[in-house]
Amino acid sequence: MSDQIVATVYAALGRQLKLSTEQVRAKSDLSLDGLGLDSHGLMRVLLDIERELQLTTSLELSDEALESSKTLAVGVVQAVSG
């Protein structure tokens, strides 16, 4: 399940940034800002993730989870897993 969640996060980032999932994974240590994601783009990514995972509540993520694509993926897994 967590692999599917991580794939969903990278795919959502890729769609927003117009990058392939592989490109997002290769740059997973860069900050989201460094990838070119602003606050509006981040909101769209989070909404996309919520929709794709069919979540009934909004994601509540810590500031640390919003540092890079890697930390975002981990944060979403933790939030969804409970």
C-alpha cells in the first residue's frame, strides 16, 4: 500500500511540474521550492493526491513533510496509514 501512495505522490508532483515520475524521483532530495513548486502548486498537488487516494478528509501534514518530494511522500504515507 505504501508503494502505491508514494507512486501517487510522485505522479501528482510530476503532473504539476510537467516532469516524468522518474525525473521527480531523481530530484527527490531537492526542496519543493527548488523543483519550482510554489504554494499554489503545492495546494494543487495535495488536492490531486487526496482525489487519487480517494481520501475523505484533507491531508494534515507537518512543515517537515513539505520540504522535498521525498519528505512529502513519507508524510503522506504516515498521514494515510494512521
